Amino acid sequence: MPRRVSAATARREYHHGDLRSALLDSVARIIRESGASFVSIREVARRARVSHAAPAHHFRNKSGLLTAFAAQGFERLAGTIAAAISSSRATAPPDVLAAMGRGYVRFAIDNPEHFDIMFRAELIDVENEDYVRATDAAYGPLIATVEAAAEQGYLKGDHVVAAASAWSLVHGLAALWISGRMQERTRASDPNALAEAVTSLFVSSVMKRS
């Protein structure tokens, strides 16, 4: 039976701001262990050891819960990409684009539960303001980078097509790696090394050095 939590305990968790993070952590564990179909307000509450009313207060229903989880994923994606650019010390658009691709794949490999939900429109509210803001924060730097590449004479083609191609490439690579099919076909053992090789090949194909 789920352990009942006193109202005082629940209020303390609300007060300290830990409850929302704990609930989203529970979502990740459920997806990792059983899949998204097993996520529910009741099960998340049980995992977080709070009353059923606690997650309902924050997220209303399963869709709200998964939407918040997806938004968290896009926030983490944006952070991982920014960190990849910073650590590479890239400044020229071709180098920034390559770093962004490596960061995208790294995020997906490190956060497969989020990656599974972030693009599942049938499970989430894609018009939710927090979700839209988070997706814009993740996608915006890609558009800005290819626009800068076009303005500075690096890009060989249309910047919208280049952005769509770059996104499709790394998203597909990440999804295939998580599924295990990429390893089967390529015998690759290091997703980061493969991501570096693939993104370098892509950038050299669509960009020219000025």
C-alpha cells in the first residue's frame, strides 16, 4: 500500500520547492523501468511518497505531467548544447554547428527517458506555454547559427534547409543509437566519437571555409 504522507510533510515539500523535481524524477524512473504507458498521477505520487493530490495540483493530469517532463528535457537539451559549444571554444559557425550536433547526441544518450517523450505529440500538450518556450530555447540557437553561417559566407545552401538537415541527422543518429541498431550495423562502441565523425562530415558537406 502507498505510504500516506501527512499534510505537514506535503506542505514542507511545497515550501522547499522539492516536490516538482521529485515528481519529474519519478516520471523518469517509471519510463526507464516500464515505459511511458505506465506513467500516471497515482503512480508518480506513490513513487514520490506524497498524496495523490500533490502531483494533480502541479500538473492536473497525465498529459500535464508528461508535458512538464518534455519541457524539462528541452531545457536540459539547451543546456547540454550550450555546454558543448563552450567546452569546444568554437566561435566560427561551422565549428559551433558541429559542437551543437555533438551536444544533441550526448543529451539523448544521457537522457533517453526525456528523449522518448519530448517529440511524442500524442502524449503531450504541444501548445503549453512552458513547453513552447523550452522548445524555442533549444531550437533557437540552431537557427541563429545557420543564419550567421549564411551571413558570413560559410553556408552553401538555404539556411532553413540546412537547419532541418542538421537536426534530422543528429536526431536520427541518437534514436538509432538508443535503439541499438546503430551499434549492430556499424560496430561502433562510442556514441560521442561517432557523433563527432558524423557531424564533421555533415558540416564539411554544407559549409565552406571563407
